[in-house]
Amino acid sequence: MISPADPVGADIVESLAEFGYDYIELSMAGVAALPEAAFNGLAERLRRSGIRCEALNNFFPARVRLTGDQARLDLALEYADHAMDRASALGAEIIVFGSSGAKNVPAGFPMDAAWRQIVELLRYLGPMAAKRNLTIAIEPLNRGEANIVNLGSDGLRLARETGHSNVQLLIDYYHLAIENENPAIIVEAGSTLRHTHFAKVEGRTFPDAVEEDYSTFFAGLRRIAYPGRCSIEAYTKDFAADARRGLAVMRQLASATGD
């Protein structure tokens, strides 16, 4: 998880490479805000470490309003153009669209109007992402964090209404479990599912052992022959120990056979 002291998430670059992680997922809003020299330094740091930034989360910062009377589509697209340029320069393939601070619906504003604002935004973003070989993955967030697009079924509906091949879906195990949503949404989503996140529900921490519900989640991924990534998005008080143990658990889950 991103901390105020490291809004990009770059402090763990070398450690993840050392521990054997396949890639790193950084904060898009943090990366977009970097001065040019600092961004070039980040790109060089990634190159030297040998680990790629294949995905970025936190697409829009809270200051870029996406719903409500204060939403400005032109400003959102201007920001997105710059952000996608930087994502492309890093060699990323996925940008995660959760962005609760930016898209949460202001009190009193009609929810159906806010939904239409998000659909309109994504219909513009799809072609912009396609030009850069990026996929925008819609991330449903639980009701404790967001007041719109809370379920996997919401995200799937949003992707389908957007109707662009570069706007697809993310399922986060943590949010799925918090909302008590049936993991069968994975099978319903099928090829629309392009990215996943994972964390232990208790404390939103790194997984430390295989649990039955984890196996059910991964069985769904196997059933649709999911070809994408799964990022651990978690809090920790002992990063080195938790990251090593979490990677071992994830590899065990990913390599399991049968349902």
C-alpha cells in the first residue's frame, strides 16, 4: 500500500526484485505528479533493479473531480493524457481505475447522473489507452471506501456499458470478501477480467497461509484460464518478512490444481 512518505511506492523496488517478485505496481497519481527529473530517476531505478512496473493503481488523485457538479471532463482528460504517457514510458500494461477520492459521488448529487459521468469519461479514456497499448482495469471498491462501483457486478456492468476493449475489469479479493460478493462473478466476467488484487481480509495484510476462501478465488481464476496478474495490495509492519511469506503463499495458490 502507498504511504504518505512514499506516494509513488518506489521504496520497495529493489526489495521486490531481490525477493523474486515478477513486477511492481506503483501509484499512477504519484508517478504523474513527479517532476521530470524525478520521473526519469524512477525509470532508471526500475531499469537497474531488473523489475518492471507492469501495472499502476490509484489512477486519478482526489483533486481531479470525476463526478458531481464540480467534475470537469476536460481537466480529467488532460490529466489522464499526461498520466498515460508516463505509464507507457515505464512499460506498464495496466492502469487501475479505483480512485475513490476522485469518483465518490457528492452528497445530494444523483447517482444515475454520476454513473453517466463515469461512463462518458471511460468512453474517452478507452481510445487514449489503446493508442498506448494500455488497459484500464475498473476496480470495484467496498462501501467503506467508495459510494459507487462497489461490487464486481457493478464493475462488469460499467465495463460493458463503456464498450471499449481497452476498458476492462479488476477483481480485488479483499473488496470481494468485505462485500460478501459471490466469487462466481469471476466466471461471469470471464475474459473481461484483466487484473486482480489480493490481501488477507483481517487487517488488509499480506497472506500468511493458504485459506479455503483463497483457494475458491483462485479456482475461479483457473476456471476461466485467467492469463493476467495478481498484485498483493496490503499493509505491513514487517515488510521483508511479510513480503517473502506472502509471495510463497501466492505461488502456492497459483500453482494449485483442481477446484
